[in-house]
Amino acid sequence: MAPGEQVPSVGLRGYRGRARYPAAPAWASPASRRATFPLDLTKTRLQMQGEAALARLGDGARESAPYRGMVRTALGIVQEEGFLKLWQGVTPAIYRHVVYSGGRMVTYEHLREVVFGKSEDKHYPLWKSVIGGMMAGVVGQFLANPTDLVKVQMQMEGKRKLEGKPLRFRGVHHAFAKILSEGGIRGLWAGWVPNIQRAALVNMGDLTTYDTVKHYLVLNTPLEDNITTHGLSSLCSGLVASILGTPADVIKSRIMNQPRDKQGRGLLYKSSTDCLIQAVQGEGFMSLYKGFLPSWLRMVTSGFSFVFVFFVLKLLLICKYVPLSLLVFSMALPLNHNSFSFLYLFLFSFYLFSESCYLSW
């Protein structure tokens, strides 16, 4: 780099463009989440395959069901349950995203501005970003745990039906009500320990790797800060985040999906440590990485789809074309939404659009 040449500005992941177009990220994130949800469903089904602890309950599902890889699992869901079942549980997933993102962003901004603060040269060091991101992820994930619990259990309803077991829920709101009535408030936070552990590990791997790779590419290669650089950085950061977070994700999903007694206590696992020991002893160490491939692909494709929708929405916001913008936002709506959910999301999207137009004008 020549003397006096300006160093390219490399922003932190996910915060680029928020100031001028605040509504675009709010819309793009749920849309990308819905586009990649079949990978999330496939990941959860893979994590439950061959669960050794089921043998203690006399459940023959472990012995009777052959192991399937990612592709065969996805195709099996389409053939045995129907194509739309690939989005079973997408409604609580979107609820979870709203709660998680809101809690994480508010916590991160507070930590950055009040607790850590910027250095004298107005630079925010990487180590502060990593610690702040981990702490913010823990807070956001703890708040969103009830929605994550409902999402995991709804994702397994199709498998229960194929096994001849009765369905647990009639819908999202019935799931929340049933879990609350059986386990109380505490029941909604089942599996919260491995859940926040996963959030901390994923945020650490994601933020650190993304920012490091992006800085390296911009400063040491001919690449500029564009969608290509974002794609390569997302590829690397998703890989590291999946390596770090998949074991905790497997434990979290199994604890959340385990059968419970009338008091809401789990029948398979006493704690996340117990679940870890049983999985390793009964299935081997690599059982902790079941669902790794769809998890990694979801992180990568989610980043790409977010960027695509984000730039489309930025163009629509510049044109201030309200009907088309709201039509694109409908991509983020749940497939099985009710009138109340639709009205809430419609009003919320209109508010965000009005706010963005006001700021851009």
C-alpha cells in the first residue's frame, strides 16, 4: 500500500448500511431466514437420528430407522410428509429471530457505547467486538429460548406422525400454552444452558473469522469491500462457527425435544452434561457433529440471501414504491400464519418503511 493511501474501511458484519436504510436489514433478515429454513429443519432431524438415550425408554425408533445423510433426509421429508413440511416450524423461527436480534442488538450497542467504549482514535478493537458479540448473543439467545424450544419441537412433529405417535401441538400458540401449562415458566427455558453456550461460540467464531478474513482480503488482495468479499468471509466464518457451535446445538436440540413427565422434567437427560456423556458413550464423539453440513450451508446461504434481499429492498426504498416493498416483505411471512400474525407483521413492516422513507427524505 502506497504511503498516504487511505486504508479501506471494513465494517463489522451486519452493520453496514443500517444507518441510511434501517428497514432493509429488518426485512432482509426474516426473508433470508425463511429461504434457508429447510436446511435448519434438516439439521434438526439429523441431530435426532440414532439417539442412544431412547433405548432406555424402550423406543425402537433408533434401531428401526436407517441413518440418512442431509440430501436423503430432505428428500425423505418431501416424499413422506410433503414439500411444505420443509417449513414446519418457520413461524416460531421468525419469532425467535425477532426476539434474538432485538435483544442482541440492544445489548451490543449498550456494551459498545457504555461499557467498553471506543479507543482514543475512535477505533473499536476486534477483541472488544468479539467479547461484546458473545455477551450480546448470550443475552439475545436467553430471551429467545422459548421460541427456540417451540421451533425444535414443531420441527419434530412430522417424524412423530410417521412413527405413529400422537402430535403434541395444534399450532404455535397452542405449543406455547401447552408447554407453559405443563412446565410453567421454567419449562419455557428448557435447554437454555447449551443454547446460550452455542450462541456464545457461534458469535465468537462468526465475528472473529468474518472480520479477520475480510480485513485480510481487502488489505492484501485486489478484492474490494463488495459482495465477493462478503461471500468468501461468510464461507470461512460459517465454517468456524459451525465447528465451534454444532456440539452445543446437538445437545440443545435433544434436551428440548426429549419427552417429559407431568411436572415438565426430562425423561432422558438430567442436564446438558448428562446428554453430552450419553451421546459420546452411546454413539461416539462424532455424534456431536450430526447436522454439521446443513448447519454450515445455512449460515453461508443465509448470508448470501440476506445480501441479495437487502440490496433489492434498498433499491425499492430508494424508489419509495410502497406496494412492491410490502410485497417483497411478504417473503418473510410464515406459511401457516393466522390473521393476527399477518396484521402484526404488516403494520410493523409499514412502520419500518415509513421510518426509512422519513430518514432518507
